[in-house]
Amino acid sequence: MSSQEAITTTMIDAVLCDELLQEIFLRLPSSSLSAVSLVSTRWLRLLRSSLTSLCLREATAATLPPLAHFLSHCPHLSSLSLTTAAASSADPLLLPPAGPCPHPRPLRFFPSPPSLSSLLFLSTSCPHLSSLSISLSRPVSFHFLSSFPSLKHLSFAFTGGNNSAAAFIGNPDRDLHLDTLSLSGVHPRDYGLVSLWRNTKTLKKLKLESCNSVGDNASFSAFLKAVAGLQEVELRSCRSICFVVLMNLSENCVSLNSLLVYDGADKEGLLQFLSQSRCNMRNLNFRLPLDLDNSHLIAISRNFKGLLSLRLQSCCLVDGEGLVAVARGMGDNLEELGLINCDVVEKQTGLLTTLGQSLKRLRKLDLSYNVMLVDIGFVSMLLSCNHLRELKLRGCRKLSDAALVSMLKSCGHLESVDIRDCGGIGAGAVELFVLNSLRLRGLQVEASKVSGVARAGASKLFIEVLD
């Protein structure tokens, strides 16, 4: 540091109190923080004490021991993500106690499983931890969960070990007051999950990923009967258990309002659920290239009149008949429509026009990655969608400047737009759009398409341009 810089720093230190400096640090880009820490001991101390989020990647046995001491200087940390190098044999959470870290809330740890002793140490060091995401190797004991009284969000990825009736051992000593439970990699004979199902009664969101089982079907069914407030379920790559889960949801969960199913479903089971469920569904999100067809959409249009959001991704078997049925069945309510990489958008002439005329209340529209979508169909849809707030067109390479001009004329309420990878849209149209969109607050577009005039205009209008 030069003498002039030292004088300047001294003057700043004299004028600004700790709280104001910390507020400035919070507003700096993350790339600048390393330089801030080198200015002075005071700035380093204040920077550490102002940190609310910390992510450490590729930690090794050599770097882990000082971590506890470092965390003791970060009293306001609320999010901690720690990932060890794959080759590391260190237990990531077994850190020398150098003072408690009282405020950390979320902790994510992958891929090496921590030991039971390290988890117990963590519960002592971070008594207010509310989110825990870890990998666990079989056999597993759930006793440690009782040591985390503040847990609200729990995520397990199960690894290693052969399928065994004793793969999970030990129950939590008390009920778990969880809001979110996420499980990944459950095997057909992991019957010990019954302890989780039995002790979890307050769940609002359940996420299952790459699971071939729910452990014990009877215990899972009893769990869903006991959980009165389950609102969201996500099934990702869970084809083999999809029928069991959906049937139990249909019979037991009238509070469910959001369902996501990606990469595999039981077609008949899904149809039964969509036709028979008594829940007041608000959000449906499907990525099912070969498992969703018009029969499912027609069932949605008949049974879920209050639906607010429908998102379909890579649904190749859907055609205009199903989508038109949805639009006509719930046009007075639907606020969000996503047709992402769906062939029907490009192939069926007049479909977007019909959808636009029926869906008068649309606020969010996502047509991303429909690479053959051309201006005429899109523009005709916009003529009826006057109340759009958010529009995503990423990867629609055949759209031209005319599409952006039409957005400007027809959609005066737009606040957020994504036009990345739209090769037919040029810098001139982007500039015109930025300077004349009165409510625009966010634009995602390549830096090469943002002229100096457009960037200056965005700055004056408080528009965030994400390159």
C-alpha cells in the first residue's frame, strides 16, 4: 500500500463507524472482498463479522483444522457450505473446538460422509442450525438428529453399503419439527426409514431424488396420513416409486398444492392422481418426455380449476388438444405457463394465438429453448397477453428484432425478460427495448448486445442487465 493510500484509509477509518463500514462491505461484489481483507486489521475483523454466507470448496485434511477457529470470528454467519475434495480422508465436521459458532443456519456437506461424532460436535458448536444437508453411508444411525433442536430443513443423500433390513439403525429420541425433508438414493430394503416417517409430523415439503423405494410402504402411508400440512412434493428420477407416492398423496393429502415430477413417472398412476386427487392444486411442474400426454392435460383441466402455474418441459407427447383444454378450462385463473423445449409450440400453427386468447391473466410466460419458434406465432400470442410481468425466451434462436418490438408495444407491464441465446435479436432492438420499457427491472442478454447507450439508460432507470 502506498503512503497516499494509507493516508486515505486512515481518513476513512476516522470518519466511518464499524456499522457503516460493514454495510458498505455487504454491498460490495464478492470479487472485491479479498482486497478489502488486506487493507487493515480492522477491515479484516469487520469483514469477517459481517459475513452472512460462506462457501468453501475442495477442502482437504490440511485446510480443515483451522476452520473452527475461522468460524469463531464470523458471529453472523447464516449459511455455510463445505465441500471436501473427493480424495480427502478427513472427517469434514470433526473440527477442533475453538469457540461456538452460534448463528449458522444452513450447512451443506458433500461428498464425504461425516462421522457420528463429528455430527454431535456440530450440534454443540452450532446449536441454532436450522438446515442440514449431508451424505450418509450405510449403516446409519438417526440418534444424532435429537441433538439439533432447531432443524427445519433436512437433506440426506445415502451412499455405499449393501441393501439391508438393518441399513438404518436407531430412532430420533423426539419428534422432528421439520418443514422440509429431502432424501436421495433410498434403496428397496432401507426399512429403517420408518423412524423418520414416524417422527416427522409437521412436514410442509417432501423431496425424493433417485429413490427406488420409500423404505416401508405401510410406514410411508401412515406418515402421509399423520402429516396434516404437506403442501409440496418433488419426485426426481423416481419412476419405480412414483405410483406408490402418487396414490398415497391422492388418498391422504388434501393440503397438497404443488407437485413436481421430473424424469420418469408411472403414466397410469399419474393419470389416476390428476383425475382423482381432492387437493386444491396451485402448481404443477412436469419434465416427462415420454410419460405425459393429452389425457393428463385433460384431467388437469377438469380437476384443478384453481391451478395458477403449469410448467411443462420436454413433453414430446403433448399436442394442441391437451393445451387448449387446459387454457379453456382454467383461463380465468392461470397466471404462469411454461412450455420449455416442447415441440408442439413450433409445430402446431395457431396454437400460441389460441392460448393467448384464452389465458388473459397470464403474468409469467416461459417459452425457452423452442429453437424453431418464429415471430408470427409468438407475436400473435402477445397481442392478447397484455399483463405479462415476466417473459423467458432463452434459446429461441429464430426470433428476430420484430419479437422485441412487439413485446414493447403489447406488454407494457414487463419487469423481467430473458433473451439470452436469441441469435436473431440484435443490439439495436435491445437498445430500443431498454430505453422504452417503463417498468423493466431485469434483463438477461449477452454483453455484446448491450450498447453504451443502452447500458447508460439501464443505469438511469435502475434496470439490472445480467450479461
